[in-house]
Amino acid sequence: MSTTATPRTPANFTDRQFPPFSLARLLRTVFAPKPGQRVCVLIDLEDPRDITDFRFLKNPDLSIQRNAHDVVFCGLREGVLAELSLTGGEMFAYEVTGGSNLDLPENAFTPAGTEVKMAEAIYSKYDIVLCVSTYSATAPLTAFAKKFGFRGATMHGMNATILRSGLAVDYDDVSREAEKLRLGMTRADWVEIDFIFDGQRHTLHLDLGAQEAQKSHGLCRGGPDIANLPAGEIYYVPVDVRGEFPMRYGDGTIGLQHVKGGRIFKAELLRGNAKTIEEHNAKLTSDPVTGELGELGFGTQRLPVSGRDIQDEKILGTMHVATGRSDHLGGKLTPDRFANRKNATHDDILFSPTKTPDIAVPQVRMSRNGQTVVLIEGYEPAAYMRSLLEA
């Protein structure tokens, strides 16, 4: 059993050969669009008026938005619309929300500098909405999709690695692989994750209530829905959580999260900045639902590390929990239940050999059908997971 987290990127992950990225193939596979359907592109900007005459392209720091323009917007207009018999292809910009899955603003701007209502000009007018943004917009767009009847994909954090790997895969294959794992992990009673940091062991116990496991598999061919791309994940909305786990904050601070009743109720400094922990505890006190653990997810794909959680949490052998709103996953925590709607984020906490190399995960166990099996050991799929994929 591994007791240390040695950073690694297995050869079969980095050496995997991917076909060249094709926007047409991605849209055809994910959406199976019908001729005549309208598609548009959404981006976020600190000042959405900077979409006027595409002047945001002059800012070299906006690599995500440039990819949205060069790869998606230009790709649509330079052949993909015609190839797939689609219409539209317009681009809109909204103001950066400042957090993962926060509610979107009501207004957006066009390249002509015109301000429009997103509900009237986008949600009710387009069949497929492609959102390439700084922060994930999956939760709010899922709600709008169900209300207005469109489909879409969120691809926040798009970079070169994601384009050549996570967005270049065949999502029919991704769906089949994810389903193999889902079938072997569905209706689990509980999952336990062991962590080791600085020689101390901690365990998080997540009750799952024998629920049907869900999969993020990249296919969005049916009714109103949003695909979060890159996809490749098995996930649950826990019914209760207890125990403790170390968490890495954005500034590198490590804090021990104490959990009961499904929520983090206190953070304890293990290493780093005491002020970071104080600020987190103040937030937990003033808005307790911010600590609610609304997701447990497992990666299902063999992908290279991209430096973006949106792809790196889909890598086989990684796992993540998430705090905050869970309504887009089938949970009950909606933005109106937060004391401050600016706190109504959905924040994934990823554990992987590259994101958290100093936090070991010696074992992840699952209880199902009266039996306990090991899913992951040392950030590697254990025999049970491997057997599911080989079936």
C-alpha cells in the first residue's frame, strides 16, 4: 500500500495518440445536430464591451477567450457551419462572474458593441450554446437550458493541451468507458477516502444511500442539457459526509477540513498562511452552506495533465469532492439557500499526483452489495476498477 503521493504521469497517458482536434467532429459527436439548428459562442470578459470589434484579442493574457475566437468562432464561420448544415455562429460576451458556477449576468454584448438581454437574444434564439469562459458556467446554463429548451457545452479554461487531447477524443468511446465504471460503481452504500499529510492519516466517509451513479460522458444528444467538456467522470451527490480531509488552497496553504452532517464546519491550519484559514472559517460561520459537500467524482479517462482542473479531474486515478451548489447535478442546494448569492459557487477540490503531490491517497474504498472493494491506491486505479474497464 502506498503511503506517499509520488508525482507521476504514466507513459500510457502521455504517450496516448490523439487525432487532430476537429470542431466539426466534436459538435457532431456531442450533439448530433440537425440541419438548420442555430449555434452561438459565449465568452466572459472583465469588461464585456471589449468584444466590440474583437478588441479583447489585443490582450495577450486572454488566452482562453482567444481560443474561443480562433478555434470555435472562426472554426464555425470558416467551414463547420456549412459542413454540419448549421446556422448562426455569432459570438457574445458577458461580464466575468468571479467564481465557479455563479449565476450569469442578464446582459451580454455583441462584436458590434450592442448590449442585449441574454434570455431574449441567446437562450431563446439558439439551439446550441458553446461557452468558453474563465469560470465554469455549467450550473447556471443547465438551469437556463431546462427553462428555454436549448443544449450546450461549457469548456472553461480551454488551453492547447485540452484542445489536442480532452477535446480531440471520440466521445462515443468516452461514454462507453464511463458506462463500464458506472455500472460497477452504481448503488454504492458508501465510499471512504484515506489521506496522509505530513505523516498523519485522515479519513473522509461519504454515505451515498445506494443511489444510481451518474456519468459525465460528453454526449448531449437528447433533451435540454449542458455537456461539461472535457468529460469523463462518474459522480454522486452524497447524502451525508463525515470525517476530515486535507485541502490545498489557492495560495498553497494546506488546511484540515472537519466535516459532519454533510458539511465542512471548521478548517484547521496544517501548513501555510493562517489568514487563509481564518477567512475560510469566517465564511463557514457566516454562510454555513458554503461548506456543504455536494459531489464525489472519479475520473475515467487516460489523458495528459493540462494544468486545468476541468481536464485533470477526468484523469483515471484521480478523485474530487466539491463544495457548494449541487442543483445541476441533481442535488438540492440552490443559490437561494446561500446567505450571499456571491457565495453560491460549485468548487471542485481535486486530488491528483500533480495538483496535490504532498497529499497522499493510499486507498479509496467502496461498499456495494454488502462487499467492500478498493477503487484506487496511490492515485492509480486498483484491480477492481481495472477489471471493470477490461470487461
